[in-house]
Amino acid sequence: MTEQKPVSETAASKVTLPDAQTVISVKHWTDRLFSFRVARPKSLRFRSGEFVMIGLLGDNGKPLLRAYSIASPAWDEELEFYSIKVPDGPLTSKLQHIQPGDDIILRPKPVGTLVHDALLPGKTLWFLATGTGIAPFASLMREPETYEKYDRVVMMHTCREQAELEYGRQLVEGLKDDPLIGELVEGKLLYYPTTTREPSERMGRITDNLASGKVFEDLGLPKMNQETDRAMVCGSLAFNKDVMAVLESYGLREGANSEPREYVVEKAFVGDGI
Ligand SMILES: Cc1cc2nc3c(=O)[nH]c(=O)nc-3n(C[C@H](O)[C@H](O)[C@H](O)COP(=O)(O)OP(=O)(O)OC[C@H]3O[C@@H](n4cnc5c(N)ncnc54)[C@H](O)[C@@H]3O)c2cc1C
Ligand SMILES: NC(=O)c1ccc[n+]([C@@H]2O[C@H](COP(=O)([O-])OP(=O)(O)OC[C@H]3O[C@@H](n4cnc5c(N)ncnc54)[C@H](OP(=O)(O)O)[C@@H]3O)[C@@H](O)[C@H]2O)c1
């Protein structure tokens, strides 16, 4: 196995492209998850929940770009991302080594379906995520509009192990102390983290906890229904497909920017798994 050089020791650290942005901070959560913050281009406007293309210069000197949800809210002066480390992944095998002061490429063209405009008005908003699929909700949980539009927000996040929940857990815990949205969040955000392969306080797949009604019982909520409940979904293809079937069984229908309905879906990544 050849040793990988940190990005800061490679030609990729200073991109010298118009879309270069400087890394401000990096935090490693597990051996396969990290988050980082970069400078926000002055011209970049986005809706909380959207994604952009980011990357590094590849070995061939061409940009190597991947879709990434912006994990910070639209009002934040910096941009935050939450990333997987795929051992042989073309981008993340390098990106995982970025350090403050390095440059990454960021194409300032935000898009995506996980936006408030794509849902009809409702009372309870469900954020349903597995793995790094929590990233767009890290943005939306810090977005004032989320709490202005809904009486209640439920964040369900499921990972195999407890350590993989930590980024979301710390983010949720910090919300009440946030000077901008702390008061808005108070009493409105219900957090429901579960693990599936390591014992923890709450366990089970999101699909099972929704279909069995366990989550409604645990949180003291009425069963999900078309009149009051709205949902945003972000996970693997298999998760998205299965959870859509559960949402449909409660009468919710998939919407889009062009046709708002009761739920919207985005892939957290393309592929069947590492
Ligand atoms: C709309 C959209 C938004 C995305 N947002 C994010 C994000 O916020 N954070 C993030 O880490 N990734 C995100 N991704 C995935 C991202 O685009 C890349 O696939 C990822 O960074 C790995 O890049 P790579 O070049 O190292 O490997 P790739 O060649 O892109 O992927 C190799 C394999 O790794 C697996 N994989 C890729 N990404 C993930 C993941 N996130 N979780 C688990 N397995 C994965 C898949 O099996 C994939 O086939 C998003 C993808 C899409 C389509
Ligand atoms: N997480 C790790 O520790 C780890 C370590 C090394 C490599 N990997 C590899 O990385 C890839 C991605 O792993 P990941 O853990 O990020 O994502 P993942 O396999 O999609 O699992 C994330 C969470 O989603 C659940 N889930 C998966 N499919 C679902 C479905 N159809 N319906 C409802 N819930 C579903 C999983 O539950 P279940 O546990 O019940 O499947 C797990 O709690 C996998 O190929 C894996 O082999 C993972």
C-alpha cells in the first residue's frame, strides 16, 4: 500500500481557479466521517437544504468534483460540509486530508429538492436520514424558516453505530444555545437518533420505527397523516425507496420544486455502498 500524502503537501492545496475556497476548519468524527468549514463566496446564495459540487484538482490536473449537501444554513457566513471517507474513493481518499489553509473547488450553483418550497404547508415536519444523509438537515435544523413554518420538527437519524450519530447529536444539543435560533427551536425540535448494529438508548431502522408506530408512541405524537405531516428524506437508494413506501402508506405523496406535495427525497450518495 502506498502512503497517501496530506493534501497540503500536494499540488492540489492551492487550486488557483476562480472557484477556489479556503478551508477554515476540519473535524474528524470517526475513521470514516469528518466535517469541515470553508469560506463562503460572497456571490453564493442558496436555500437551506441544497447541494453544490465541490472537489479538488485530480492527478490529471482537472477538477474532480462530487455533489455535497451544504450542512450550514443559508444565513451562515461560512459553508459547512459533512463527509464520508471512502478508502479508495477518487475524491474522499484525498479530501479527508485537507487542513485549514488548503483550497478546495466549490462550484457556486446550488440545487436540490430538500427545500421548504417543495412542500405544501403542514404542522409537523419529519427529517428522515441515514448516515451522511443528515447533512442537508444540519442546514435545515439551523434555518429559522423551518420553525416559522412548522409547529413541530422531528429529526430521525439512523446509523449502524453510536459514534456515527455524534455529529448530529452535538449539532442538536448546541441549537438551544444558538443566539439566532435557540429560542425558535425551544420545544419544537424532537430528536430521535437510533442505531442498528450497536446497542444504544433507541434502536431500529427508521422504516421499522415509522411503520410499527413506535416513534409516534415514544414521542407522544399522533400517527403520521396527509393533512398535517410533511417529510424530507435523505439516505442510501435502498433506504429512500423503503421509506418512501412507508410514507405513501400514511397517505403522503412525493413533491418537487415545481409541484409541492407532502414529502421530498434526495440521494445521500449514488451506489449500493462502499
Ligand atoms: C445529491 C448528493 C448529495 C451528496 N451529499 C453528500 C454529503 O453531504 N456528504 C457526503 O459525504 N457525500 C455526499 N454525496 C456523495 C458524494 O457525492 C461522493 O460520492 C462522496 O464524496 C464520495 O466521493 P468519492 O469520489 O470518494 O467516491 P465515489 O466514487 O463518489 O463513491 C464510491 C462509493 O462510495 C459510496 N459512498 C459515496 N458517498 C457515500 C456516503 N456519503 N455515504 C456512504 N457511502 C458513500 C458509494 O457506494 C459509492 O459508490 C452526495 C451525493 C449526491 C448525489
Ligand atoms: N457504518 C460502518 O461502520 C461501516 C464501516 C465500514 C464500511 N462501511 C460500508 O459503508 C457503506 C455505507 O455504510 P453506512 O453505514 O454509512 O450506510 P448504510 O449501510 O446505508 O447504513 C446506515 C443506516 O441505514 C440503515 N439502513 C440501510 N438500508 C436501509 C433500508 N433499506 N431501510 C431502512 N434503513 C436502512 C442501516 O441499518 P442496518 O444496520 O439495519 O442495515 C444503518 O443503520 C456500506 O457499504 C458499508 O459496508 C460501513
